[in-house]
Amino acid sequence: MQEFDAIRPYSDEETGPAIQRLVNDQEFLDMVGRFKSPTLARWAPAVLRVFIRRWLANHFGHYHRVDDLQASLSSYVGELVDGTTSRVTASGLENLDKNSAHLFISNHRDIVFDPMVVNYLLFQNGFHTTRIAIGDNLLANRVFAEMMRLNKSFVVRRNMTSPREMRDAYLTLSGFINHSIDTNNSIWIAQREGRAKDGLDFTDPAIIKMFYMSRKKSGLSFAEAMNRLHVVPVSIAYEYDPCDEDKARELEARARTGNYTKAEGEDTDQIMKGLTGFKGHVHVHFGKPIQNAPDDAKAMSALIDREMHANYHLHASNLVAYHARGVHPDAHATPDTVSDTVVTAEAWSPAEMEAAEAEMDRRLDACDPAIRPYLLDMYANPVVTALEANSDEPNPE
């Protein structure tokens, strides 16, 4: 895979040396120390570093295969998932073939937790984990870059300046994704660049076109190439988003000024908040692999979106926000009717609705009044798209 060296994850041969680099990296040791013992990390970081290095070397220093490392880490991932959610559930796994690779195209709420929870559920149910697409902005942090590439992550280049550079980068990315599927390695990729901060999950047709780029010369039609990828739409639904206030603040700033500039270290802060913050109930739906793909990228994107929206697990927090947006004085939208017949994986009890209303009020009260409509939007909008996807009428173009 030399042609993909610039973007691919670490191979088994590179796993051992990468682990050794991390075990001896002060920044990594301090980060692990803050997780394991926040008090010691503050008052005796040098002492804690020695213990963390020894602990890491004993537990992980002997691994030389990525799959073995992931299997060993699964219990720690489980602890993180259990400690930051009320529960994690899944549906649609029966749609998947354990002996086949799939291209999982997912909505995107959290930088790291999205692919982590998908892989966690796959691993727990006897599937191989996926290779994960990450933006090159995350590689600015050296430690995260090492960790990501050890965790089967590959790089999606962003902010390219010339059309030629963009074409070459997309062609390489397309080749890597198709090569991965051909060699029975599943892929996780977000449906568009960046997180959907407003709760509207729509696939960028440019990403779908990118999948086809490396197949064009082979003579395969677009539809045939898509069918070979075994595309699976994935809907990830968080009851509560640990970064909701930060996202709302960014959306308000963009609406007011026309742009938003990230602060130094903001991506790292968002990763940590997304990993450690409380998410409530998280549900992941795995759609059926698309077997009869349409013959163009726009139609393929619309098909993925319809599957994603129709199977999105709506939480009580979503319905509460949808209702609130109809009566909230600062709301962006006032729906003429608020439907109580929303498709979801379970019914809400009066107690659940009351708890969700109280929590939503708490979140709204805690943030600046100017950003409250944006916070409501991110929870309410999945109800809108779910209703549209489950209606008898076709979605408007």
C-alpha cells in the first residue's frame, strides 16, 4: 500500500514502535494521568508519570498487532462508554454480513465518540472494526495523530489551495477506500466534512463522487461502483450532546458575523469534552447495505439521507425541543402543527418527558440568550427530518 503511505493507518509492523513512542511521550503520559488520577495529575505530575509509564508498558508494551491492541483496549472503551452514557443500544446489525466489508456512511455529531461507539458495537457483536476517516486538522496534535493511526484511522486532507491538489488528494483517498473494501477492511466515514452542529444530517454529494473517482478508468458504471462498496447508512443519536453549547455559540457567531475562527486547541478541547461529557442514551442504527444504487451522486446522497433520517432514534430530548421551538419566544421556527406520532424506537413515558423538559430548560437557562435558538435547533431538527423521511410524500428537491 505504498501509494497510500501519506494517509493510511499504521500497519501491524508499525504498531509496536508506535506504542513505544507513546509510552515514552510526556504529553501522552500526562493526558492518561489526568484520566486515571486527576488529583495526582495536578499536585504530583512527575510522580504520576512514572506510574503511568510503567502501567502502560506492562499492559500494552507487548502488542504488535492492531487487532490485538484494540481487543485489549475494548474493556477500557467499555468503561468510558458506560461512564458517559445512561445506555448504548443498537438496531439493524442483523442487516450486516460478518464476512463482508462495508462502507459505513454516518451522520456526524462528535469528533471521536461517533466512530468509537460504532466500532465498540461492531466489536461487541462479533464484527471486525472499521478503518476511520479523520480530518487532517486533528493531526496538529502529535499525540492524537499517533493514537488515531494506531486505531485504524486514515487521513482526509482539507483546506487544499489548488484544484489539482484537491483532485490528487481525492483520487488517493478514493483509491484507499476502494482498496480497503476490496481487501475486506470496512470503512467509517462521516457524510460530510465537519460535525452537523445544527442537527441537520445531509450527505455531501462531493463525498459520494469521491468514492467513484478511482473506479472511473476501470469502466465500472457509477451504480456498479457504489454497489461494490456495500454502503451502509448509519444513524447515531445522542440524547444529550456534551458540546451542544459550544456548537450553538459557533452557529450564532457565524450567523451574526459571517465567520468563525477556532481558538488554539479548540479541537482538542472538543475531543475531550465529547469523550468525557454525559450523553444520556445513545442509539446507533445500521441500515441495510445499499444493493441497487442509483446512477448519480445526488440521488445516492438522497437515498442515504432518507435511510438515515427514517431510522434516526428520536429521544424525548428531541421531541421536547421540537415542541419548545413552537412556543419559545426566541425560536427560529414555529411549526404550524407539532405531530405526536413521531417514529422512534420506543414510546416516551410522562416521567421521561418531564425529565427531558427539565433538562432542556436547565441547558437553555445555562447559556447566553442569544445562542438558545441554535441549541434548540440542534435537538429539534432531527424530528423534522424524521417526519419528512417517514411521510408518504417524497422529499422536496
